[in-house]
Amino acid sequence: MTAKIGQLGHYVDGKAVAGNSGRTAPVYNPALGVATSEVALASADETRAAIATARMPANGARRMRGK
């Protein structure tokens, strides 16, 4: 009997987002040496979109200025 492993996506702008590249990589439990889940690998477009979102100021945030 083979255990089913979980799927991990991305976390962008405070929300869980599924990967669209179709590629995954195993995530191993180092204590057991077995794969416990798979993580979605981001495409170049997904990476650019996440970076653009991260560069946007948070809702209501103001840029701090040094004196």
C-alpha cells in the first residue's frame, strides 16, 4: 500500500495559489527519508507576477522616510 502525498502550491499576496507550470518537486521528511508532499515549481511568468505583487505596498501602508 502506497501512502498518498500532499500537494503544496504557492503563497502570494496572502493567498494560497496553485502552480500552473505543471512541474513539481518532492519534499522529503529528513528524519524518515521519504517524500511527504510535492511542491509546485513556479514558471517564469508566475515568478514575475509574485515579485510584482510583493513590490506593491500593502493596503494602507505608507513609505517611511528617514530624517
